[in-house]
Amino acid sequence: IQVVRFLITGRLPGEEGEEEGEYFSSNILNQRHVFILWFIGVLFMGVAGLLARWLGILEEKNEEAKHHDHEGQEGHEGHGHKAHEAHQEHEEEVEESLVARAAEVLMTTCAMCFAWCCLWGTHWAFLLRPMGGIQVESMDGRILMALTLSGLCYLMIFGIDKAADRMRESGAASKSVDKAVEAVVGAISVLVGFSWEHSFDGAVKVVSAQSHSHVDFIEFALGVVVVVLLFVPWRKYILKRSMQLNDVQKMIEKNSLKNRLRRPGPSMSPTPSS
């Protein structure tokens, strides 16, 4: 994303992605740069959604194929031919799993690129038009930007979730659509995390700047303290809850697939004439 920002403005950010104080002293930045960076972020999110939908379609085909193969193997008597087919299916599954993993990595990368583009695009917007006269480089400005992004992201996730619920109620939703929705919501959630990380990073720099001789050590110590304080609650509540929800989601998808495959076809019996 630093390369993208360099191509847009012609100025390369620092090692940590921050712009120097004189970076915007001239008329380099304008609203067009902000919209370009936001647009590139939306493109990244679109790519992530398309990859997620393709992965969902691939998973649906694999699950249906496994189900049909399992039913066919129950009445199959040719053991040699059966072993040969099983070997070929195993090789195909390995190839598909490698492609799926590469697609998942690319999807996650695109989601993070979307988050970074939106974060720095909003940062530029606040630089050009400070809200309430508060500079975005200040601690108050970073918190205000994080609150603004969190509110906008909440509204977007709420709207996407409502649209997905309506699609499920109407029967138009599928696993591929659910995958795409999860990817988009995940990308927006990453944006919220990055916005608050940006605020925390600014707070750490302000505190560490109080000691001119041990800046790096204080930053490292504050990071360790945060990890120690948050690791146990995260493991006890967030991670545990996330694993439980994943298990429930897998069970729901498995039952949904079974019901879809067992659903009888349209009846061929003639309709009674009046």
C-alpha cells in the first residue's frame, strides 16, 4: 500500500508508513488523491469477495462430490477399480486444496489492502478537512478518526447482514454468497482493528517520547504489558467463543447439505383433471 500511496502522491512514506511533517506542506495532497485511494481499496474488497464466492462454489462442489462418491462406494464391488479411483480422487483433492489455500491467502491479502487503503484515505481526508479543528496527527485526532471509522463500519456491516438475511429468507442465498459476505464483513472488521491500532500506536509514541534516551525500550515494554494483560481474556473468552461458533457453523452447513441432497425432485405423477 505504501507503493500505491507513492504512485498517487509521488512521495514515499516512512518505514512505518507515516508521513513526515513537511509531507503535506506544499499543495501535493488533494481530494482527488483521497478518492483514488478509497477507490483502490474498494477494488481490493471486490477481488476478495469474488475469491470468497469462488471458494464457496468450490466447497459446494467438493461436498456434493464426496457425498455422491460415498453413496456409490457402498454398493461398489470392484475393489481394485475402487482403489484406483480413490487414488485419483486423492490427487485431485490435493491439487484443489493447494489452489484453495493460495486463493485464501490472496483473499486475506486483498482484505488487508482494502483496510489499509481506507485507513490512509480517511487519514488524508482528515488532514485536508480537520473535524472540529482537531489535527489528525494528534492523539485526539486519531481517536476521533477511529470512532468515525468504527461508526461507518458498523453501519455497513449492519446493512450487509440485513441484506444477507433477506437473501436467506427468500432462498436466494448459497454457500458461495455466504462466503462472499463473510469476506466483505471480515475486510471491514480489519479496517476497524487497523484504525484503533493506529490510535494505540500514536499513544505509545507519545508516552515513549517522554523519555528521550529510552524510546525504543519503552515502546517494547508497553507492547509486552499489553500482550500480558490481554492474552488471558482473549484466550478465555474471544478465542473460545470463536471456536464454538465455527463448530456450530460447520454443523449447520453439514445439515444443510444433507437436506439439500435428500430433497426429492419434482413429482412426475399426472395432475388430476377437473
